[in-house]
Amino acid sequence: TPNSWESRADNSSLYGFTDLPSVHERGAVVLTHGEGPYVIDVHGRRYLDANSGLWNMVAGFDHPGLTAAAKAQYDRFPGYHAFFGRMSDQTVMLSEKLVEVSPFEKGRVFYTNSGSEANDTMVKMLWFLAGAEGKPQRRKIITRVNSYHGVTAVSASMTGKPYNSVFGLPLPGFIHVGCPHYWRFGRDGETEEQFTARMAAELEARIIMEGPDTIAGFFAEPVMGAGGVIPPSKGYFQAVQAVLKRYGIPLISDEVITGFGRTGNTWGCETYDFMPDAIISSKNITAGFFPMGAVILGPDLADRMQAAAEAIEEFPHGFTASGHPVGCAIALKAIDVVMNEGLAENVRALTPKFEAGMAYLAENPNIGEWRGKGLMGALEAVKDKATKTPFDGSLSVSERIANTCTDHGLICRPLGQAIVLCPPFIMTEPQMDEMFDKLGAALKKVFAEVA
Ligand code: PLP
């Protein structure tokens, strides 16, 4: 209950490693192994990892079924590619499974080693289609400010973060439209519905300005992850998709974080009730036990890619480890574990408690809002709640909070001025209490220091 969080949060040393130096003094936390949702460092200290590694270790760090699936496949057939019409049986089985669990009636799958490469691959598919369909000018890619799509030259260009300017990115032709964060970007007196309508109108104006036949695709995370866990404003995807449909622009759902259960449904697009033209998957697809990404094309793009590839002989793209048999065997097991062994159900069961804990912590006068969906959430630190004024940028309060948490055996992530929580799907109620106790204590300590 919230009361237990409050009473325990009062004693910040309760769980603390007070005998050890701070994170800054001791440098990196070097880990040796994991147990369930905990990771253990070289000094034997245990940390509850409230970020599931990097959003991906949803089944925890020692799931016996996943390591057994990996071992069995290493023994049977430890590596192969997916070129020239040859591939492992696991690769075929996973493709069938992915289409089966996707929202699509039929589809096609392309494998990569990461989410960045999956976004890159999707962009190359759209460019390939543009050429094959006699519209070579159709090359521009639209994403949103604050979005995160990866680190390769293309996926970093898609990413709507200013830090990529150090690389001279984005590349030409990558366009960033407004971020649908109503709390931060809604204007005075503007309702959430009006805000959504404005986002859609601004998108349409930009498409017209650029020339609709120069746009190859629109990519969006159902809930922005690395942008600071930002769920869309009410009706956002319906409004945006109506615009995209008017101009025949595909909507690609980047489900690298939201895929396989994070928001309470298998896909984020189900949670927000829209049908994308393709899905980008990675991270949870193997529960983090193998590096893998996948592009899952819906029926229209699948048919068009098939026709284009046949006309041009092939789609000349692929990675040595695309469709790696061990990765595919692990993914098959991970999907089974999440969907059939109670993990997805646990996300849904724990969500009310997660929301209650976030709402409780958001009562803190220095938390401007809490936001999230399913088991992903963020608390936005502010200097002034009424005016939503952020803390001075030179003093990263969120980083201090996260470091204080680390000192007390909890790993959570600072993103901008927000503290992000993205617990593994195996989390129990007592572990969730521990998470909120420790974070509550850290908030009190740091806000008292910086106020
Ligand atoms: N897309 C989204 C939504 C992500 O959150 C990430 C990584 O966090 C990526 C793409 C990139 O994936 P990767 O780090 O595997 O390249």
C-alpha cells in the first residue's frame, strides 16, 4: 500500500550501502551475474534492476528455459545465415510465429541483429520500393522530435534528439515533426483533443510543404521510450493515421520497447488501437538473451516487396547473422515464455499497483507529472510544479536521483529530467514495493539537497 511506501521511504539508509563510496567515486558498476530481476556486482552487492537491463530483460537474468533453449540449439545447429533461399528451421518457425502473433493477417519477416538495423532495413525497403515502383523521389522519412530509433547513420537520423548534431546528423531528407506530449507541449487553454488535432494538422502541413510524393514513410514508437516514456496524447494515432492515409504514406510502428507485452498487450499498436503497415521489433523478442531485430511487414508492404524483389531479382540487403538459428530458437522460447507462462498476464496484473506507486511518488512537490503505460513509466522532476519549470539544466537532478538509487541497490534510469522505470515482467509485488521504497527515499534525499 502507499502507506508502507511512505513509512519505509522515511528511512533512506534502510536499504543503503552506506559503507561504500558514491557511484561517481567508485566508477562503473561491474556485474557478474543476475538472479531474477536482480543483478549482482563484483563486490556481491545486489541491485534490483528496474529498467530490465535496457528495457529488454523482461524474463529476468537467469531464466532456465531460455538458457536451455540456447544450449540445445548451440548443440544442434549453432550458426547459419538466411541468404540464397537457405536458412535454419528455427528461422522459418520464428517467422511463422511472428506473423501469427502480429496484428497482420499475413506478412513477411526480415531479421537483423538490433533495433537500429531493423529501422535501417525498413528505410532501405521503402527506398527500394520507391525505385522499383517508379517513384525514386519518394525518399523522405518523417519521425518525431524526442523519438529514439537507434544509432546507425540512418536510425540516428530518424532519432529526434539534438545530441546527434555532433555527428552532423540528421542526414538530408529526415524530418522531425512535433512530439505528442500534451503536458509539456500543450498550449495554455488548449484541450488534449485540440492538441492532438494540432499535431495532426502540423503533420499534414509539413507533408504538403515537402510534397506528398517525396515522403517514403512515417515511423513512430507507440510510447516513446528513450525520449522519457511519453505516451501519445488522446486519439493521436487515429488522427495521424488519417492524415498519412490521405497521402498513401506507410505508418511504421517501432515496437522495439513496446513489443511483446510491455504496455499490457502484445503490441503497443493494439494498446493504442491502430493498424500499422509494418512493425519494428527487437529487445524483448529474445527477452534480451540474444541480439536480434526483425522487420515484420504487413500484407500490403509484404506483397509490394515480393513483387519488387522479383522484378529486380532480389532485395540486395542482409546481415551475416540475419535469422541466426540460436537467436531464433531463443526468440521462439521467449515469445512462449512471455505469452504462455504468465509474464504478459503479470504485466497486466501488476499495472494497477505500478500506477498507484507512480501516482503516490508524483505527489512529491518536485514531481511535475508521472506518465506511462503498462509496466513503463516516468516521473518528471521539476523545480516548480505549478509552472512546470524544469530544474536548471546544468544540475542533472534526475541523474543524482538515479545515482542515489544505485547507492541503495536500485537501478533506474535518468532520461532528461525524468526518472524512468521499466521493470521486468517477472517482478513480484514485494519487489515492486522495494522499488518504490528505494526510489521514494532517493527522491526525498535529492530534492532536500537541491531545493
Ligand atoms: N527503436 C527503439 C524504440 C528503441 O528503444 C531502440 C533502443 O533502445 C532502438 C530502436 C535501437 O535498438 P538497438 O539499440 O538494438 O539498436
